[in-house]
Amino acid sequence: MKGTLLEMNYQRKASAYFGILLKRVKVVDLSTMDALTSALTFEELSDVFRIDLIVSGRLRHLPESPEVMLAIEISSMVDRNDVYRSVQRAKLLRKAGYLAIPVVCGEEVTRGGRDYAEEQGVVILRDGRVELWDEALSVWGISHE
């Protein structure tokens, strides 16, 4: 229940949470992403549709950058599994042609979750604080200069 409320809060306040990173923040409705159907298998599509939230926009410090999508997993206690799911779903979005970055959001992050996020290039949002953004952009090949 706590996780569901947290998901609703992040969706409702997407601009407040992600506006520091992106300009023109939009919550993305998966049903409008036509490229998914043609690029992914049924199993992959099923996995993508279980993502907690997708937000799109342009890098705030580089407004001429291409649109990016944040593949977001939300949990009150973020652990290694949440990080893994975010990475897998970002990879599937990329397979379908979208420039995706994995993100995990929550109130707390386990040590294992933090270490794995750092290793995999996953952004952490916790209580409005952003961690590992520059590292994630580098890992996922997005120029931020």
C-alpha cells in the first residue's frame, strides 16, 4: 500500500521531482508508444508494461538534446531488485528506439541497492535528492556537456 501511494505521488508531482533534471516533463502513457509493439516480443512488452512510471523530457542543462525517457521503479525501500528491474526496462525501451535512462525512487535505499545502482549507472531519487545523475548519463551514452 505504501509503495502504491508513493507511485501515485511521483506521478502526480512528476514536474516537481524530475523538473530539476528535465525540461518539459511529461508522464508517458505506454499505450501511446507504438514502437514498443513492433520492436519487442510479447514477453518483453509484458515486462515494460509493468514499469511503475515513465517520464520524458529534454536534459535541463542541454535543452537542444534529444528527448530522453526515465524508466522509473518506485519503492518505499529500494533494493537491488528494483535497480535490476529499472535497468532491464530501460534496455527494453532502448531496444524499441527510445533514449531511456533507468531511475529508482524511494524513501530509503538498501546498501546493496545503492551499490548496484552505482555499478549499473542508475539514478537514485530519494526525498527529492538526486544521486548518480552524471554517472548515469555517462554509462548510458548520453552527452551532458
